[in-house]
Amino acid sequence: MADVSLSDLFSAISRAMLDAQQAVSQASVNQYWNYFRPADGLRASLAGQAGVAEGEALVPLMRKIVIPAPNGKGVASELSVPLVSLVNHGSFSLEQVTLKMRVAASVDEAGGPLKVSVLPARRRDETLQATDGQDAVPDTAQEIELVFRREAPAEGISRITTEAIKLL
């Protein structure tokens, strides 16, 4: 593999992690909308409120929950509860990503940027062996492990999420 500058390698890893996080977040949003259905019978007066055009409104899927009477006989009450209120509202996210790789480092000129070559991973049982009567050449590659951890979300995102949940 060709030599790559270390900063370019980290930039590529960062972009890949952002793409993965966006895919996970989008899947979480798509799953959330499964708890709603189109509001076919919704009154026309509701359409147009809050910027919702007629036919675009959604209503939550409902489930009946029965609360038994305190004495254990009969039913105290029945509630119709939005199914979305019974699920976790937190979105999925990548908490930590660990990347292990085998690299060989080099520098083209004194004081120049560090370049790395990402090499195929070595099998656990692979050992340094000589071939055809030649002395074994020591492997200068190093195995490194990078651990990326997620930071806490920005306060603005938390507030948007909280306000969106209040609307339900």
C-alpha cells in the first residue's frame, strides 16, 4: 500500500466515523416514524396548523392499557396510550470505536511529515521465518490501536429533543 500522511489517515478515519454515526442516527429516526401512521380521517381544520399540509399529518399508533382494580378484581380504568410513549426516545449512537491496524512509519526527509503504510493484519500464529536459507528480515511494522469516544451532545440538540418529545 502507498504511504499516506498520518493526518490524512486520521482525516479519513474521522470522515468514516461521521458517516457511520449519520447512518446510525438516520436509522434511529426512521425507526421512530414507524410508531405513527398517516392521519386519513383527520379533520381538515387541523391540516395547515403548524405548517402541516392536508394529508401529511401523522397520528401515533395507540395501544390500550388496562389498569386493574386495587382489589385485583375487575378493571379500574382503561387508557389509550401512544405506543411511542412506551419506547426509549434516546437515539442510537456510536459510543466508542476501536480501530486496530498494523502500520509501518517512514519520513521522506528530515523534519518532514510522518507517513504511514497500512499493512495487512498479521495472523496470531505468524512468526518471523527465514526462507531459502536467508536470514529472517525483522518486521518494522507496528500494531497500533486507536480508540475514539463520543462526546456529550451539544446542549442545543438536547433542548430540541426535549421540546419535540413534549409535543407528543
